[in-house]
Amino acid sequence: MEAAVFILSLVDCCALIFLSVYFIITLSDLECDYINARACCSKLNKWVIPEMIGQALATVLMLVSMHWFVFLLNLPVASWNVYRYVKVPLGNMGVYDPTEIHNRGQLKSHMKEAMIKLGFHLLCFFIYLYSMILALIND
Amino acid sequence: MSGGGYAAQNGAGGSYTNGPSQNPVGVYSSNQGLMAPPLTGFMNSLTTKGPPPPGPNPYITGRHQPSPVAPPPSSWSGVAPPPSSYSQHPQPGVTPPPVAPPPSSYSQHPQPGVMPPPVAPPPSSYSQHPQPGVTPPPVAPPPSSYSQHPQPGIMPPPVAPPPSSYSQHPQPGVTPPPVAPPPSSYSQHPQPGVMLPPVAPPPSSWSGVTQAPVAPPPSSWSGVTPTPVAPPPRSWSGVTSTPVAPPPVGNHTGPGPYSTGTRLPPVFQNTMQPPAALQQAGLYQAQPGQMIRPPAYHSPSAPALYTQVQPSGSAAQLSPSLAAMSLQSQTPEALRVVNLLQERNILPSGAVTPPTPCLPQDLQKINCCPEVFRCTLTSIPQTQALLNKAKLPLGLLLHPFKDLSQLPVVTSSNIVRCRSCRTYINPFVTFVDARRWKCNLCHRVNDVPEEFMYNPVSRSYGAPHKRPEVQNATIEFIAPSEYMLRPPQPAVYLFVLDVSHNAVETGYLDVVCQSLLENLDSLPGDSRTKIGFITFDSTIHFYNLQEGLSQPQMLIVSDIDDVFLPSPDSLLVNLSECKELVQDLLTGLPQMFSSTMETQSGLGPALQAGFKLLSPTGGRISVFQTQLPTVGIGALKPREEPGQKAHAKEVQHLNPATDFYKKLALDCSGHHVAVDLFLLSAQYCDLSSLGCISRYSAGSVYYYPSYHRQRSPAQTERFQRDLKRYLTRKIGFEAVMRIRCTKGLSIHTFHGNFFVRSTDLLSLANVNPDAGFAVQMSIEENLLDLQAVSFQAALLYTSSKGERRIRVHTLCLPVVNSLSDIFAGADVQAITALLASMAVDRSVTASLGDARDALINAAIDSLSSYRSSVLSVQQPGLLAPACLRLLPLYILALLKHRAFRTSASTRLDERVFSMFQLKSQPLPFLMLTVHPGLYRADDLSDEGALNVSERTIPQPRALQLSVEKLSRDAAFLMDCGTVLYLWIGRNCNPVFLTQVLGVESYAAVPLNMDQLPELDTAESSRIRALIDWLRERRPFHPVLHVIRDESPLKAEFLQYLIEDLSESALSYYEFLLHLQQQICK
């Protein structure tokens, strides 16, 4: 059971890592002028909800399986995702807004955020991996 | 400090100026090695000892004085202008003769018509070389290095042809007089006559090239001329003010009489020139290649140089005093310490002029005109740390598509650009040698293409640095086909008109149709121009105007949830082919809906239909809307709570309510369709949502609150005039603008109406001459080894004649490394405008209260930074450098501006509209709405008046915006940008009443008077001349309201008196005290 939870989280985490990398690549494409803001934002906005769900899934799994430490680790990221999504002003076209992304250094902060998330997911990945192995051995 | 400091200045200055004026470079050249010292040392010395010496004045005055006065042209042709400097270095001795011609050849061009005669002499002198000579030209002027190139001797003329673009000149041999034709032919191929009408006569543009490209509106500015002398002394002696209890006179009276007495202003300014020269000399060495001017050369020609400077370029538009002052001695004047609490008269008597960057004179002379391109800091800090320390915003304000009176136009098959950063070649690049140039933005060394070696203006070979591209900071290229993604689009206009009951009620349809009928022929365009109409209420009506129909056919689409085009081919028709049908439609349209009872409005679907119609070609949609859209997609709900009293933290709904309009705008932008919105409405229309459609598609927004044809005749007049301008003004289609800056600087925020497609590329579906833009920058890499940085805005657009053109503006600014230099170069108006744009952003993303705090903090931070870092001697009071003395006033004005005020209840739409305006208006108009001009109107005199095309325009002094300045026995004119008020005092001179207003007594002045009667009296003609002049200088039509105490508009008038205490806002003096408190905390 324990092992199954961590295998599932591991898979989820891999997906989130890929997503973060995708975010970083797309944003840096925009930075380098390979794609325009409109295309970039519509690409990214598509993945905001999946990311949110993926993160929530990991959090809930940890909660259900009562791994408090990992749960608390995941919680802030999950709530940040939700907060960010809820806080989008009515007139904006999503978390990534093509008309705003070049203003006030937003591109940079999005980039920074994606980087931090990537780091976080990598950390989680190893935690899950370790816990999974531990669980398998204990079984 | 100021008193003593200044006394010292004059004394010590003597030696200083003497040196330079007699052998300017002599003195300086010794300093050359030091480079930096001259710059910084210069500043320091100014603050402490300072240069202006009374001694040498007479000497210089004798020489220079005339120059500002002298008609520019004469001085132009007479004195060898800029190019001379280039060609001279090689053999100064030999060159004089050749030098002369080029300038003259330049000066010929200005008036193409006039050209031949003036051309004649110079060409002869000039063409002599080419013809016989084969040799002379190459040998003489251009550096010897050129002559090494393939048979230079023979080449100049004959070689010329090869570059395909110039092949017009085929037989230059024939040329003695032909000189004239070539230039004209040059610019003319591209049917200049046709193209440029609004811009300027293109041929002249060519020639205008060299000299005054920048100078277009000297007239407008020169209004300042008469008075300029006065400003410094005046502001000084204005000194003693009532409010200040402390020692009002203290340090003031000292300098006051002092400055008035000792420095005769004009003289003084002239004297100041040398230091600048010095400074420049310093900068100079930095510039390799072409820019270098051997010191030896400098001194002999120095006088000449000075004289030229005055008439040229930006200097021409400055008031002489300021021009001279800022050119030469900006530092002392700009950094003069002003105690704001004690000095009341801080307004300059004329217009506030932008500071001039401390650049070498010949660079400055060709630098971009400040009306087009302005930077908040005319001296760029070396590092971000330094910028942070100064606490001033760094940004650019642009007016790239401004109507220019002179614009050089170049046709070339190969536009020379940097290979790595794609910068267009510009006057601030350096020529490493004859064949290579170094980009001033990315520092890459590029090759000069073969064609570029030939100069079509002087028809000489081997002098690439004399090409118009390198002589003009503002230039327009006719782009070859590489610059087109598709064939240039025709001009396409679509009018989308609201015809619901509410709309018909206002009666705007008549006005629109009438104006269109009148201006149908002057719509910019060519034979391909297309036009179409859509009207909408709860359904959408299309008009089939296909050729061959006997009358326009109305097609109604009532399925607004899924809009389709009933007959896609015949809705947009060729204007010239179907003009009669269009005219029929326009005549009939107002009546067609006169009895409509439909109250719903489906704007969203109508816009979608318009977008579908235009998306294949691109073009302009003009939307006229009179109410909140209620049906279909994009429907909005009223969000404004009536009677809501605005409190700082509570102004809500500044954000759009839906992203529909933004999305649609981006779609439009992607298909080169711009949407202009005319909002004529008495009720709340949610402009913040609707406005998005224009904002992101690069359109413009017009708002006429409470428009009603009968009830508000003044509004109607304004609407009519605005429409006329709107319909006939120049327009550029499928435009993009790229703003590049020197490596190390980066743009991080953009303000204006457009869509930022990628980091530095603004997508402008349409560009119009009344649109202003602003960007904020940061310094990402230190600019340590740079003397100057450049900014280039390149606007690529399709003219209404279907030509692809590129307008390039390049601005060059010096880099400095001391705080005092940064402060000395601060441009207070630009700073205010940029802060306003930033505050608009802040109030949308955060809250209005935040934005207001941020504005106040901006003033506090910069002044306290000045106090702590620049001032060496601390003294009580609120101290500001002279160049920033208006900052607190402007900030206060912004706080009381309709966009940010909290005191008076402001309707949400009006507030949002003001915010739009702040972000998208060009600086001069924006400043008027922020800080109106107040003039006494009943004692206008011809003294110091301005003469513009045989009209005498009185130039009254600008007064402070305070009730204290109004007096009961006078009349005052207030210029608030979009509205003019003529306030009549209760005891106003009866002569004024009868002679200007045509009424017997004060009581007989009508309560709502919108026009001045045309009376045949001196007073009447003077004031009307002034008002007309004020109106002419802006692209919109300000309405005039004559008001007296009982007038309903009086409250509005009083709100503009921003220096006074109002309901819940501080008075100017209180505001200053507040700032002082914060600063000293």
C-alpha cells in the first residue's frame, strides 16, 4: 500500500517535472523571441490547471497516507498554485497574460517561479524515490 | 550656499570662459587625456566656483548674439555647417573650399521650389570638381584613404550609377546645374509629392535632411523667444513670497539682484558656450573615426560652430536663453539650489523646455528632436546602483509618428543595418575606417556596403559619413520588398455605428455622416482604398455597396450568437468606384433609424463581424458606441455604484470586467486591424472593459461624456473637429515598432496603446500621428566604458498609399557617473509623464491609494536623495535642483488630476478615460492636462509677441494655478488641453467686455458662452489670435468656455487651480511642507 502511494506520487512528480521544464522552455523561447507572446501564453495557460491538479493530487495522497512531513512540504506549493489561479483579474486571459507578460518584469518572475518549482519537484522526486524504496524493502 | 556659490561663480568663471572662447580647444585639449575629469570636474567646479564670467561677455556677445536672432537660413548657408567638421580633419589647410560647398549644397534643398537658384552657385563650385576633375573631389574632401579605392578619381560621378538605387543620376557628367535635380529626383522617385503630403514636401525633406530635420516646429517654440531672457532673473527675484514665514528673503535676495544685475542673461548664456565646448571636447576624443575633430581645427572655427548651433536642430526650438543655457551651462543652472518653500514663482515665463544632453555640439545638433524622443534622464547613469540612488525613473517617451514639417526620405535598395542587432545606421555610429562602421548599440564592426560609399546629396564618392542616414537622427526609408511579409495592404476603413434608440437620441449619427461626407475625398488612401459600414443595435446591419446597385442594400443579421458575413465580397467596397453609393448611404443613414425603438446594443457581435470583414486585409475599424453593450457576447453589466464617493482605497472596477475585448483586440492586432473607439454617452459604459479593444489593437479612444447634439453644442463642435482630424490625419497600417537600446540597457515596461509581441517589438495594427508611447528601462550591465548610449525607435509601416516605409529615430545621450550629473540632466516633464503612466499601472494592478502614495514617494525619494547625496551644505527648507523644481508641483497636479483625484466625485468612465489619456498621449498635450496654463487675458499686448505667418500672437506670461492669482478686475484664460476657459472677473474692465465679448456689462455675459464674437478691435483680435494659436498646436480641438462667477462650469474651472486647498487635497504649500517633513524624517 505504502509503496503504491509513492509509486503513484513518483509518476505524478515526473509529470510535474516535465511540466516545469516545458514551462521553462516556453518562457525562454519567448525571452529569445522565438515565439510571440500570444502563442506562448495560450500554450502555458493550457497547462496551468493540469499542473494545479497534479500538485493537488500529490498533496492529497500524502495527506491520505498520513505522511505529514511530505504533506506539509507540498501544501504551500499547492496553495500557491490555487491562489495564483484564483487571483487572476477578470480582464486577464489567464495566469499568463500576453499583454502583461512583457511588463514590469513579469516574464522574469514567471521564469523564476518555474525554476523554483522545478527544483522543488526534483527534491520531491528523490524523497518519493527514497520513500518508495524504503517501503518496498519494508514490505 | 547659493548666494555665495554664485558670487564665486562669476568671479572664478572668468578664467574659465576666457580660455575656451578664445582658443576653446587649446585649453581643453590639454585636458583631453583626462577625459573624465573634464566631465565630472566640470560639474563640480560649476557648483563651487562656476564659469560664467562677466568679463569676456562683450566679446562673445558681439559675435554670437546675432546668431540666435539671425534668420537661420542665412546663417546656414553662410557658415559652413556640420559636415564641414568631417571633411576638414584631413587637411584643414587645404579643405576650406571644398568644405564650403557641401553645406551650401545642403542648404539649397530646403525649398525644392526655390532650389535651382541657390543650388546653382554651390553646384557649380561643387560640380567643377566632379566634371573636370575626376580628381579634385575624391582627393580633396574625403580622407585620403578613400582615394585609394578603385580609381577614385574617375569614379565619383561615373561610379555613382552602379549602385542601382541611384541610377537616376546616370550622367552626372552633364551635371553642373543638375545637382538640383538629383536630390529632388532622388527623393521623388517614390512619388514623394503624393506620399508625404502631411509630412512635408519630401524633396525638401531631403535637403532638410542635414540642417533642421529636427527643427520642425521652431515657430511653435520660438514663442518663447522674446521672454527667455527674463526667466532666470525673474524666478529669482520673484523670490519673496507671502506664505513663508521664516526668512523668505534670506538667501534669495542675495542671488536675485545678483543674477539680474551681473549676468545679463543673454550674454551670460553665450559665454557659457565654451565650457560646453570643452566638455564636448572631452567627450570627443572618445569618438573614434569620423567624429574626431582635431583640436587644432576646433579653435579657429569655434565661432562659426557656435553660430551654427543656435539656429540648428533642437536649439532652435528652445528659447534662446534656455537653449544657450542648457546647451552650454546646463549644469550650473539646472543644479542651482532652489528652496521651494521660499520661492514661489517657479514657473518659467514661457514653455518649460527639455534639458539638452551634454553631448559634443555636432552630435547634439543632429540629435533626435525632443518632441519625438525624450528621455527622463538626459544623462544616463553608469550603473543601476547609481540609478537606484538617484531615485528617478529611467524611461523614454516617444512620439514616433508625429507630423513633421521636414523629414528626410531615402530610397535605397539596401538599407544599411548592423548585422548582429539589426540597428539602422545612424548619426551616432562610428566609422572605424572608410570601409567599416561600428554599431553604437551592440558595438559590432560592420562593413560599409559599396552603394553606401556614394553620397547622393553631394554626389560624391567615398564619404559614407555624409550620407543622409548618417546626418539625420530622424529619417524615413522607403523599404524594399524584404520588409514586406505580404504586398502592402490598401487603406481599409470600416465604420461601426451604434443605431439603438439611445444613439439616435444623441443625434451623433448626423454629425458622423456629415463629417464623413465632407471628408470622403480627404481620407488618406489611394485608388485601392476600401470602405464599409456596419450598424448595430440588437441585430447587426451590413450594407451592400456593390458597384452597379442603384441604392445601398441593407442586410440584417439577427443571429448575433454566431455572426456571419452575409455577402463577404460586397460589404467592403472600393471607395473611388462606389463613391456615389457611399454618399447615398451616408445621406440616408441618419433618417433610417430615426424612429427605432430598439434599446439593446450588441457591440461584441458587431465587433466580431467587423473583425471578420477586415481580417483578410487589415485596416481600421471606427466604432461609435453610446451605451453599455447589453446583448450577445461581450455584454457588460453596470458596475459603477451611483453616487459612490471615491475614497482612495475604494475606487474599484478600474480593471476590465471581461477578457472578451482584450482577446478580440489581440486577434485584431494579429490581423493588422485597429479599433478606434468613440464613446458618446451620458451613462456609465464601462470604458475600462470597452477600452481594451482599442488599447491592445493600437487604436485610440475618444470620450464625449454626456454628448447630446442639441444640449451640448460645445461638445458637438469638439466632436466635429476631432472627427475631421481623425478622418484626415495620416495613418500607417500594419505597423511594428522596435525600440532598441545600447547593450546594457533593457526595456522592461511599456506604456501606450499596442501589443508587445516580443521583448522589444510593439505590434501596432495602425499607427497615428497623435499617439505617444513610453517605456521604462533598467540598466542591466554597467555602462562603464561608454561615453554615450543610444536609443533607436524604428517604425515600419505601410503608408496610406501602399508603400512600406521605415521611420527611424535615434537619440544619443551621454553616460555619467556622478549623482549631480544625473540630477542636472533630469527632465522634469518627462519624469512626470512617466510617473503618471506608472501610477496608472499601479492603480489598476493594486489600488488608487497605492498609486497616489507611490507618486508622493517618488517626489520624496528623489528630493531626499538629492539632499543627502548631492548637496554638500545642508540648509533648512525643501531644497530641489532647479531642473526638478517643478516636480512637487507636477506631482501635486497629478494627485489632483482626474485620473488620480479622490476629492471630487469623479465618474468612473471619466477617470478611466483620463488614465488612458495619460498613457497614450504625447508629452506636450499630456502636460497641459496635468498642469494647465493660466494667462491673464485682459491686458494682452504685442510686446514679446510671436509672429507666425503674418499673425501676431501675444505671449502672456504663465501664472501659477492659484485663486490668489485671479483678480476680480481682470479676465483670465486657462488652457487645460482639451478645454479652454475664459474666466471673467466681476469687476472686469468694461472695455474688455465690450471690445472682446461684445457685451455691455458683467451681468450681460451669457452663462454658457462657447465662442468669442469676431469683433474688429485690437483686443478681440489679440485674444482670438492667442486662442487660435493654442488650438492649432494640438491635434484635437479644445472648446472654449467663457465663464463668470455664476456659471455652472465654474466649479470645474476652480478644480484646475491645483495650488489651492481643495476639499480633501492639500494646497501646494501644505504639500511642500508634507514633503519636507518626510524628507527630513
